[in-house]
Amino acid sequence: MTDLLERLRERGWRLTAQRRIIAEVLSGDHVHYTADEVHAHAVERLPEISRATVYNTLGELVSIGEVLEVSTDGRAKRYDPNAHRPHQHLICSRCGTIRDVQPRGNPLADLPDDERFGFAVSQVEVTYRGLCPSCRG
């Protein structure tokens, strides 16, 4: 069973066949599928699953905090099941490939007090951009 499926079971989320397939599609390292990609993978396992079911389920998973919605540079939103492990993203500027990264250090500590402008900062989002090996090649 995947980490996402385990978390959903623990919280008592009703796992219909459609929801289970969507959670299984979202399992794995560095998964950042668009809703259409989730649907395409889900149809391979459950041909009758509708696009609306995929979109609605992804919306529910985001609203309950089990999946992160990642938006980059006006491209389609992507869905990241790695919602409970602190991480940042490394994004290819050309093809849009996304990888999860866990840099060392504390990005909150890197912001000097005089640059906080009185904010009580509670969260930091860092995005690393560059070209992936395929696009550099």
C-alpha cells in the first residue's frame, strides 16, 4: 500500500475504487502529474473513470491537505502527494519536469530580520530552476 493510501485510510477517507486508483496513480517518488495525466494513468487501470471524478478527487485531496497543488510559470497545475514531508522543487525551465529536493539548512533562518518587514514568517517556498539533463543534452 502506498504512503498516500495509508494516510487516507488512517483518516477514514472513504476509498471507492476510483479514489483508490487515483491515490495509486499518485504514488511514487517525484510524482507531479497534471490532472489530465492522472486521468490518463487512471483510465489504464479503470477505463470507466471520468475526468470529472479525477478533478473532483484531486480537489478533495488538496483541500484535506493530503496532496499539494503545484503551479509553475502558467503551466497546468500539478499534484504532489509528498504533502507531509518538507521539501522544495527543482523545475526544468524548458520541459517543466519537477523533482522534489530537500536542501540542507533552514530557509527561514536565511531571511535576515531587517528583510522580514515585521512579518511573522511561518513558511518558505523555494523553487530551483534550470535545465534537466534531457533538455541540456
